[in-house]
Amino acid sequence: MTNVTYTVSNAASRETHETADPREAARKFMDTPADHQPAIIRSVQRDDGQESAAIAASTWLDSKDGQTSFHKSWGPTNGDPDLNKALDDEDRARRRDHTPALDDPEWKRQVAALRETSDAIRAADPNADKLTLDDAEVRKIAFSKRNDQGVMRYDLDLEQPGSNGVRMLKDLDRDQLVDAIGEKNANTIDARKGDKGVLKGKELAPDYGLSPEETARRTQAKEDRKEADAEALKAIFGENTVERSDGLSHDEITARAAANRNRDRDRLPAELNGLGENAESKRIDIENLSEKAHEQDEENRVAANTGKQPNFDPQQATEREKNHKAELLEKVHRDYRVAGSSFYFKDRPEKIAFKDKGNKLVTSANDERVAFAMATMAEARGWNTIKVNGHPDFRREVWMEASLRGIQVKGFTPQERDVKELDERRERAMRNSVEQGDTRAPDKTGKQKTVEAVAAQLFAEKLKGQNPEVQRQVMQRIQQELSARAQTGKVPEIKVYDKNAPANTRDTDRTRPQVERNSERTR
């Protein structure tokens, strides 16, 4: 089952009208003046989430003797008989005053002549019951086959009337063989005993084949047409873009982060005694999370060494946020080949999926994969609000993906069906999430008890003479940290030393609960 939407656009006023009724789309299209260059964009969404869009009807013009004439143009409308019929019916209704009567003899003669011509064209296909390769008949195939390290390879010599000599296709794999001569003929070759043979006459099953060269040519022609259609859509709807829209540009963010670092560096000597108290407020507006996490780590170290209470919660939150954003960027880089500011499809390495222009992401594709990637990039960069431009299908899909991430989207107004689908996607995401397990604290292992005992003895000596409440809070924090590590199987190893070995002179003053974090990822 598919959902079809018709978007009638007015190139002059840049207004659009969306409807699921082909008759309404046909009326709106015919109502738009021809010199406004109206078009109907037919968008299809299947149940599996795949979408496509194409121009189903448009206006074209010609110029003769200094006069410009506009014409309405539509045809099979990409396999949409409902829209095609609606356009024809609307056109006939508007021409009714000029239509001859159905019993007019001349009208009947013309209809009969057209029907006869159409039947003759259908019956005149010279290759209806023949094997063809690149639209030319094949009368004989001489083949050889071989097993090349477990892969079958084929060489064909084909006799085609009207061609000079024999057409040769060399070193084909199984798929290329089927594309060239059809699956039945390929199966016949595989079933033949021996490495060589000939197929001719009734042995040749009729089929329509394409050589690898012709397949590549037609594929490229199709891509060229798609590019032309994309340019036509771009002329109507503008460029597909996702840009930050929360009031801060990329340069402003960079400048603010640099200013904050310089400010904190200048104030650091005078604030050593208060680092543990203002760790949360000091870096509240910085966006460089690695720098922020490093400074929070330094503040906690100074606090612990000066008898203050370390505050590890903000540091852990920063590390988690940094790692989450790094994972998002890594996913995008894993799915696309990155060269400078351009991201290329991996399954079509010559095709650019989108470009990164700092505070704006730009694409010419309406591919839902690209919309997903661009929404992921926006989340990774901390864009709370974005603005989308371009084709309605693109804006809708970006709105959908960004909304799932809690990002506000400007430039798209969702319809009721859009909101319903968003709710369904949220529900699927919730079903796919991992259910919370047993929240009861597990029994401590012997290893965890040993680590806690060692830590308690170590910090009891280091905090000797300090306020008892400070000692209690530090030890409570250490136990919480060790419990968290135990749940992930990351309890530190305790080395056992020979009591007769020389004493370890390593400075232990810096020992403190460690906040686990990944190394910073960069492009």
C-alpha cells in the first residue's frame, strides 16, 4: 500500500497546494495560468518508509516568429492512471464547447484511424518473440565457461544480423550473463556439459538483454535525468538546506568558546581556592565539551587536594554528552565517505549526499537517508532549533527526524498525518529500547570489597585532619563510583606486591576517583 500526495506549485508566486485527490490536483493545475509555469509534483510513500517524488505534469513553451506559446503537458504521469484520467477529464470538460458530437462521421473516421494505427504499432514489434541484445536480434551464441577460483566466468560470441562480424562479450560474471541473454539461456549454458558450446534456433529463449556497456550507459542516462529533475525541483522549491536557527552562528560559537577559555585562564590563579564551588557555573555557556570536561577535572583535582568537596556529577554529565555527540558524528562518518566538507554516498561513491557549510547543511537529494544524517549532525552539534528549506518531502523528513531528537524545526508545518506518523515512530523507538532491569543493588564481589577497603585506607590517610563531614562525603562518593564501575565490570585491578620489594616511590597525592571518558574524536 502506498500514500500518494500531489503538490501543485506556482512558479510565479511560489505558492503550493497539497492534496491526495487527483481530481482536485488536476483542477488546481488547470486553473493556474500557463505563463506561471505550474507543475504537479507526485510524491509516493510506501509502508516500508521508502519515498520518491517526480514531476507528473508541467508547462512547457515554444517560441516562433517572436511569439511565445505555453502548453500544458502530461502523459503517463509516472504510472499514475488516476491523475492522468483526472487531467484528461478536466481538459475535456474545459474544451466541451469545441468537441465534435460523438455521432459525427468525420469524428468516427478519425477515431477508427487512430485505433488502427495504434494496433499496427503494437503488432509491429520485430523483436516480440526473439532474443535481443541492446535492441538487436541475436541468432546464435557461442559460449565458453570456466571456474575462476570458485567464481564462474563466461565469454560469449554473438551473431547479430546487420552487424559487422561477431559481437564479443568477455569475462562476464553470472549476473552480467543473465542481464545479457536472460536467465533461461544462462541456465541452459550452465546445464551444458563441457566448457564450450553453441545455442541457436529454438534453443534460444526470447528475452531482452543488455550488455554491461549498455547497462552502464542507460544507468548514467537515468542519473542524468534524475539530476535534471532535481534541478527542476530546486528551481521550484529552492535548495534543500538545514541550518542552525537559535541565534548563534558557527563563528560566534567559536569566538565565545575562545573568550571563555582566555577569561578562565586569566582568573585561574586567583580562584584556586574556589574551584570546587563554582565548577558548574563557570563553564555554563561553553560548547567545547572536551575543554569543559578537562577544566572540570582540574577543578575536582584542586578541590580534593585543598580539602574541598569534589563535585563529579557535572564532569560525568559533560563526559557523557561529549561521548554521545562523538558517537553521533562517528555514525555519520561511518555511513558516508567524507572528503573535506563533502559527504559522499558509499553505495554511489561519485555522488555527493550533502555538504557541510559550517552553520548550514546543503543537499540536492530528497533521500530519507540524507535527512536522517543531517538531523543527526544537527543533534551532534547541539543545534536546539533548525530551519529547513527546499522540497516538501525533504522538509517533512527532516522535521520528522529532528522532532524525534527534540530539535525544534522552522520552515515546515506538519499536517495531521505527519503528526500521526511521528507518534508511530516514537512508539516504535520506545518498543525497540532496552527495558530497565532489576534496580536492586547487587551483592558486592570480593574484588569490589577489596578495592573499597584499599581506597578507604588510602583516603583516610590523605584526609587525616580534615573536617569529618568532608571525609564522609569523599568516601561516599568513592563508594558510589566503585559501585557504578562494578555494574559495568570495570572495577580496578589491585596489584599485590612483595613485602620485601623496594617501596614504590610513586606520588599518590593525585589518587582520586576517576571519571571514565573516551578520547576526543576529531574528523
